[in-house]
Amino acid sequence: MNKTYLIRRLYNFHENILKRHQVQRYKSSICTDINEFIVYDQFICKRRSQSKRSVLVQVSSENSCCDLYSYCSKFGSIINMFHYQLAGSNHFVLTEFDDQSAVSSLLDQSTFIEESNIISVRSPFLWFRSSSSKNKSKLIEEHKFNFPFQTNQTMIEPNIKNIGLGKLDSLSDQMLLLLERTQLNEIGTRLRFLTAMQIENSLKGIFPLSKVLPFGSSVNSFGKIGSDIDLVLMDCKITKHKTSRLIFHGKCMSNSRTHIQRNIEILGDLIQLFLPGCSKVKRISQARVPIVKYSQDFIGVECDLAVSNETAVNMSELLYIFGNFDYRVRPLVFAVKMWAKEINLTNDVPGRWITNFSITLLVLFFLQQEKIIPNIQKLVKHADNNDVRITNEGVNCTFVRDISKLPRTVENKKSLDQLLHGFFDYYASFDFNTNAISLNYGKAINKPEYSALYIVNPLEVHFNVSKNMSSEEMERFRIELRNAAWMIESSLVNTNAFNILDLFKGYEINKKKDTLFTIQHQIRNSNRLVTIKDLFEDNLPTTEEDKRLNKQL
Ligand code: CTP
Ligand code: MG
């Protein structure tokens, strides 16, 4: 045995241990016990409380963190500090205190920019003036070991080709790694709630009861690093001081579309003119659900703000419940969503293609067929009085909120790779022409009306969630489903293994690549000059090799 061989063996051994350790770590991080399930309202409450005790401070570099820690400690006890850097060069530190009063006194003691053309706004977004570097190094020495500083979290979506998927042998482990590396992380979640709090605070003076809540993938457990934030402004009536004899005067509010559109215009102006970090504001008041679109530059994400869309908030809770029902739900949703993204079935801009929301519902429906998650009727049946919710829009959103109360016996023990293969197999032969998907019944029903894809909206059952999808996109979706099913199957039969990265290549993409390759090959091997006209008229020369291959076929 020579020395190089031994070193290589040792190196491989070490790599394998690292890999196994990594897989174990993310398995344990997501395979949570159902008894540890946090009810959605508690989860929202905890995150809102964190955001009220937090400020976001822009600093000149990571080295300023100790300095910032020392300065901010004067206002109260700091329990968490998260550093992140956006794509450009800006550094930020999300600083959490143990008490909200610390944030109030910090903001009271902060100063405004003195330039006359800058409007003075009080908000949790600040910047930190650096002190001399001599002081800084002294502080680093002083606080090196005692401040709660986390720096390993990113706000930028990682490139899936660089996260080490290829290093893992099993498809199930690859799916778990994909989830671990791309799901919304701690800092991403905190910053989403702080973004909501910025709007809420700016309206507090005049609307003390209004709340701005994140909904959609930011909170439904299916969110990805860098995904957009969906926000909703709601008037949350509370029955405090019921016996008081002094009552605030108010104005009549109508829930009419015109009224909502006017509110959207006003919110758009407020965000555009006064709120720091908010740019590229667009008022989309003609949409079915009117929204203000804007970009929060300190956080590096796009935001969609709606007014009173309580049904969507309940929908997020429903998805959150499913996402926490079984440890296999989220890795499967993430893998399928990533597949759809990588082969361009989904798109960041809304249009005639399938959405992430529809894909999530398709995966959930498949898991209902596998008896891994229940149908919605079962969740409704187990609801008690505290679970009753009728929204302002008149939609009944009653279903059991605490799933630990639900009798649960999941007999299906299939592994993630079996389920991923099963998903593609199931839909590759699904009759989308006549069937609609109903998560309420947990089975396919007859399509109530023509639509390329029909997914019954789980809360507003007369609507189709995927009404936007065109027949062409549906056809593309079907081809890709069949291709994925075939790819996994043939690879498992031939090699007993499958690399998830192969799935992200897609049939259509491969077809285009093949065509380009053929053209390239024909041009290179031809002995005549090829013109652009030849390409358009499909008049490419045939090489001797082509002729031979054609004969063989
Ligand atoms: N929603 C809905 N009915 C629809 C579309 C959306 O109830 N027809 C609700 C869902 O709760 C959805 C949320 O609005 O989760 C936000 O929609 P969208 O941003 O399109 O989907 P996300 O789930 O947030 O996914 P993504 O990460 O792509 O933003
Ligand atoms: Mg969204």
C-alpha cells in the first residue's frame, strides 16, 4: 500500500463521516415530534413579539458588531444579533432585546439625519456611525466571547449546484439537504416580520388596532430563502375596555372594491413617500386582489401588501398545519417546487403558467392519496368552538387548529425517494381532462367547468386555484411529469440510484439542447457553407455519419 493510497483512503473516510453527520443533523432538525407542534397563532404571536423587540442596524462592516453590541447594551439586554450582507456591499445587524422598552428607549435616543431634504421618520431601521478603529479593536477584545452573535445565515438564495447534493448517495438524503439549504431560515423569518412591523408602526398613531401580518410562503412552512413577502393589513377588533363609557368616534367603512382600491392608493403613497428602504412602489389596484408592490432594500426582498384578505391568512394556516403534519411533507414539496422552477414551469412573474401555490396543493393532494395527511373534511370534523373562524369576506375557515389533538396513525412508511417517484408517477397518468383536484374530499371529482387544470380552492370551494393556467402550459407540465417519472424509474432500474440534479434538467430543456447539439454537429461536419436561411428552412446538410445512423434505424 503506498502513501498516496493511504492518504486518499483516510480522506474518503473523513468525508463520509462528515457527510453522515451532516445528514443526521438536518434529519433531526426537521423530523420534529408532533407533540412539539406550535399552533399557528402562537407561532405568529412569538414572531411578532420578536419583531417588536428588534431593530435592524446598517453597519460599515462585520467588524462593527462588537462596537454596536457595546453601544446598544446601554438600552437593555441584547439576546440575539444576526449579521448579514446583501448582494452589494451593505452589512446589516438584526439586534433583538429581551424587552420592548429597550427598543423604545433606543429609538428615543437615536437622532435624525440633519439634511433638510430628508424627512425625519421613526422606524426600526437605523444606521450606525462608526467609532475610531482603536476603540473598535479594544471592544472586540472585551466582547469576543460574551455576545450572542450569529453570522452564518444568508439572505441570498444559494445556487443548488453548489450545496453538495451530488456528494450524497441517497435521493432521500438529497431531498433533505435541499430543504435544509433552501428553506426560509431564522433571519429570513425574523426580517419578514420586521418588514410587516414597519408598515404597522407607521399606521399605529391613527389606526391603533390595525395589524400587518405576513401570509403565504413566508409563514406557511413552505417558504424559500429570498422568496417574496406577502403582507396583509387587517383591522383586528379587540373587546378591551368593554365597560368604558367613552367610545372613539369613527367613520363608516365599506368593503367595496372602490374603497379597497382607494386604500391601496393611499398605502402606496405612504410607502413611497415616507418609509425608509422602500422603493419601486407600484399600486396594482385593478387586480382581483388589489395590492401595493414594493421592494424593501434593507432586506433585499419584494413585498406585496394587500388590505383585508383574511381568507388568505387562514389558507396559510391550513398549509402550515399540513407542512407540520409529517416530516416528509416539506422535503417533498421543496423538491417538486425546485424541479418546477429549474425547468421553467414556474416563473417569478404571474402569468399563464402553474404557480408554486398550485404545485404545493398538488403535492398535498398526492400525500392525501398516500394517507400521509388527512383530507380537509377530517380537519373540519375535529374543530371545536375555538376553531370557528368566519372571515370579513364571509368565508367559513373553520378547521382544527391544534393537530396534536387529532387522532393520528400514519401507516404509510414510504421513504422520500419512493414518494418523489410516486408523485411523478401518479400525475403522469392522472386524467386532468375530466378530473378536478379536491383536497376537501381528498379525491378527484368531476370538473365543474372547463379549465386546463382545476384545483378546488380549499376554503372558497367555488373557485379554481389554477384558473390562470393555459392549455399549452398544461401540456408542457404533463410532458415534464412523464419525463420525470421515466427518468427516475429508468435510473433506479439501471443503477439503483438517482441524482436529484438530473431531475432539474427537464425534457424541454434537454430537447432544446439536443436540437442545438444536432445543428452544431451538422454544421461542423458538413463540407458546404451553412447560412442562416438554411437554419430557418431546415435545410441542413446531412453528414455521412447521419446517413449511416439513419440506415441503422
Ligand atoms: N392564495 C390563495 N388563493 C390563490 C392564490 C393565493 O388563497 N388563488 C393565498 C395562499 O395562501 C398563498 C398566498 O395567497 O400561499 C400567497 O400567494 P403566492 O405568493 O402566489 O404563493 P406563495 O404560497 O406565497 O408561494 P411563493 O413562494 O411562490 O410566493
Ligand atoms: Mg408568496
